[in-house]
Amino acid sequence: MGPNSTLFIDHTKRHAGETVIDRGDSVSHGGGIDFDRLQPTGIGVKQRRDTNANGTDHRTPLWEAYEGGGVVLLDEVDNGNPNLLAALNSALSNGHCVFGSGTVVERHPDFRVVATANTAGLGPENGFIGRNGVDLATRDRFVTVQVPIDDMLEDALAEVHIGAATIAELHMMFQMAAKANLERRSVGKEQPNPKAIVKTVRKLRAVVDVRFRGSVVSPRTTIQAATMVAAGFTLAEALVAKLPGLTTDEVESVLRSAGIEIGS
């Protein structure tokens, strides 16, 4: 979530050496997992059921990625119809989904969905007056990653555009920084403790249920938090990712009320 989130996803896939298929700009790179960018007004039922007048099914980008593996980007997800997005909930959560005129498709283990937005999915905010709220059941299926403006990137872009550096040098610098960050996380990674995670999530749920009815802390939060901790995130980071739309002060208050140390 943030002003550069779509660009961030594009570059993440490209630096991984995987295929990028941008439906808007027709750009492709590398070999590996397909990357599909879908506008929110074109997803949902249409992406699952593209059948012509003769009853012939046409495979959609979502269908291809779901069955064969790939990353699907729901670009500007808060600019779409929440009812259409809700039609994707079963595909996001289950091990199978119905496509076309009734074809049951098993979910590929490498199928991933990333959604970008300029809001927290709670409706208009910060000048984005035309944005829609995203249904709570849909939001619960994602973790939220804030993508603020990067001062280091902004400095580097200024250097590139005045001719003091090249794009290739910029790419190399950020690749090295990303590698160093991943190595740092792997060294300082928490030892996952399933019982501690569940206990903390339940404390968080008790606080959120009372104070923030627009948020939900479901068993998916437990699953997602455990997965993120195993990947090198702290438990606090994982739980913050499930509290979109709250201010920094509200998040800190909730975490303290749940007995979670800030920065832990």
C-alpha cells in the first residue's frame, strides 16, 4: 500500500529473473513465473467465467496463473467494485476454484496474488476521494505492507536524472541493499513458537474486537503471522500487517494493550 507499490512489485519480479506480463504495457522479461497485472474493474466473475455465446471457455490470466502457477497483481484494488472482488475470495483461500462454465481447477502451489492500493481499503482517504472500501472478508485474506516514499531511492533518482549515475548503477545499489537486509533478517530471525503466536493473536483479537470493529483478527491472522515469523519477520511486524487503516498511535496502543513489545 502506497504511492510506489505497483512499481515495487514490478521490480521485485524482474530482479527475481521471472517472467513479467504486464497486460497494460505488454512488457515481458526473463523466464519463470508469469506476472499478470489486472485492473480491479476487470477481475472477479469475468476473470473466472469468460465463456462466449457458443459455450466455449476462454482461459483468463487468473485461470492460467491459478492452474499453472504465477503472480497476479490486482492493481489499484481500492478502485474496483467490492462485489466483484468478493467473487475472488474462494480462489484466494481454497485449494480449488471453479472457472469457465464449471471447470474445477486445483490451485497451483506457486499461485500468488498481490493487491496494490493507495488507501487502507476502508474508503476515501488522503485525497483519494474516488476509492471504494474493500470488503472485510477480502481484506482478511491479505497482509498489508506499507510502501512509503523511499528517501534513498529519491536521492538516487535525482542523481540519475542529472547524469551523475546510471540506472544500472541504481539497480546494483538497491540489489545489494536488499541482499544485506535479507541476510540481516536471516541472522536475527526469531525462533517460531506456535503457542506463543496463538496466545498473542488471541490477546490482539480481544483488543481489536472492542476498539476497532472495522478490523478483524481471524484464525487467518494466526496462520499469516506464523508464516511471516518463519520467514524472518518479527511477530510485531506480522501483526501490524493485519491492522490496515489504523494510525501509528492507534497501532502502538493496540499492541501495548495486547502485551506486544513495540519493535519486537
